[in-house]
Amino acid sequence: MEAWLRAVPERLGARPKAVLVVSGHWEAAEFTVNIQNSPPLLYDYSGFPEHTYELEYPVPGSPELAERVQALLARAGYSTNSERSRGLDHGVFIPMKLIYPGADIPLVQLSLRRGLSAAEHVAAGHALEPLRREGVLIIGTGMSFHNMHRFRFDDSALDPDSVCFDEWLAQTVALPPPEREQRLLDWALAPGGRAAHPREEHLLPLHVVAGAAGNDLGRQVFQDRVIGSIQSAFIFGG
């Protein structure tokens, strides 16, 4: 996974002007945008080695991109809020330290909307699609399987529901937009769906990214075994 994340810039080719990240670790009453010039880090985990609380990622924010995100969401009928103190959570700074270790591309974080409606997050992605034509890379971070009670730390066998749901996800992202989005709205009915995500916050960043993909088809670009589950990554376009 580390090697794949480090190779993402080469796969993308063009260097983005800015990055918008939707993480499964931030929920707010309304879609909320971090508008800070220099966002700090939020070490939103416990029980890890001491050095993990000393990690740094001094990436610049982009109030201009944050304002653009809010304007696009408002145009789609969504109220938004601004965040002026919360740090970037580990769903942002951990992968970004590997993808762009120089921390030299402006970055903005967008929250999930409380209530976790699949339809609302796909629609939010639709609203944000113009950003892609403006040189903004939109990243969703979560996990394709996130059931804390079923992770197997001896990695002796794969959870069968993670296998089923991963196959379904790979098939789904590759479909044309209308079919893709309908399946994403009905994700809990998919084989292994609710077992893979007892709570959907780690899946919905994918809904936002898929909504923003427009007519671009998706494809699976990474798969590996992680603590007894299959974990995958997907890209749209490019």
C-alpha cells in the first residue's frame, strides 16, 4: 500500500494545482470546508507508538479553493460551514505524506454530511465536478472494507464478505454513470455490503469522488490483503 501511494503522482501524470480531500473521519451537520491558510494536524487515534503523534505535514491550505467548494455546493442547494480550527485528520495527512511528501500542493479538506445519505454525497460530487477541469485533484479516503469487529490481526484468512463486496465495488465503479450511481445508492444491498460497512462513513468518500467523475469510468488500481480483509483503491479518468 505504501509503495502504491508513493506511485500515485506518476500514475496521474499532471501535477494538480490543488487537492481536495474527503475523509471518512470528519462528519459535520452540514458539508464543512477547512478554510485555514496553514491547517494543523489532528492526531485522531489512540494507542499508537509515540512517534506517530509527532508526524508533521506542513501543507498550505487554500482559502480560495475552500470558497470555490462552498460556492459550488451552494449552487447545488447545500448549506455549508467553514472550519477555522480543526486540523487535518489522519485520513488526510497519512496518505498525503506518501503521495505528495513535499507538502507543497495546497490542500483543502471537506467533511461528510451528518446523516450519511448516499444520495447526498453523490450529489455533492456532481456539484464539485467542475473542480477537475480547474486542475484540482479530488481524493476520497476511507476503506473499501471497514468492520472493526471482523478484522483478523493474524491475517490467517480473508473475510468472505470483504471478498464479495470488493468484487462488487470493482464492477460498480467501471459501469457508466447512471448504472454506477444507482448501484452506489443501493450499496447496502450488495453482496457483503452491510457486513463490510456496519456504518458507512468509510465508504461515502467514494460516493463523492464517483459523483465528481462525470462520464469518466472508474477502475480498480490497487488491491491487497490487510488484516484479514481485501482493500482496494479506485481511480476515475486519467
